[in-house]
Amino acid sequence: MKKEIELQLIKRLLKENKLPFEDLVSSKVEFITLFSDIILKGCIGIETFGKNALLRSFVVADDFKNQGLGNTLLNSLVLKSKNEGIEKLHLLTTTADAYFTKKGFIVSDRKTAPKSIINSKEFSEICPASSVYMVKLI
């Protein structure tokens, strides 16, 4: 599938789930996707900053929830990150902190994030200040 079409499907799925999608191209988010033919089942994105990375755009389509696809996507992202030398994953969430806690992420003070993460558009502009900041060593 062409990258432009895949990106449009990702944007649509994110929009349907009220997740940010406006800066995906400018922020150079890389995606892992799960498709069934031409139907996007889910995606997870990563924005890399040296040995740190920001987990972005993690969503499973409603018709495919509760089938373990979220675990598959997250595990794939962690493995990819390890293989690329990333040591720490960061994320911001307004709704899924309990899920990520079960996956080994730890709630942290936003002020402790590396400068590169703090300066990202996701961190500095898109996600509200009330978002929970979480970190996972990998």
C-alpha cells in the first residue's frame, strides 16, 4: 500500500478516536500498522529523539478491540525500539494510564522529561497540560 494512502487511513482512524493527527508528517512519526486487506485494524507511532522516543498515535479500530491487537502493536514497537537503540519510551495520555501502567510504564513528572521530548510538538503544543506523562525503560 502506498504511504500516502496508509497515512490517510491512519489520520482517519485517529480522528475517529479523537486522537491528534495534525502533525504526523511534520513530526516524522513512523508507524507500525495492522491491516486486514485494505481495512486498518490499528496503528502505533513513534517519534524518535536519539535514545529517547515518544510513543504516538496508538489506536485499535472499534471493530477489532479486545482481540489482543493492542498488545501486538505495543510489543512490536518495543522490539523495534530496542533494535534501533532506543533506551526509553515516553508517552502522554489523558485516558489510558491504567493500560500503560500494566505494560510497565511509570507515571513521571513532566519536568523530568528530556529536553528533546519536552520540545516536541506533541508534548509542548498538542497534548493538554493535564495529560499523564509516562516512561518505560527498554
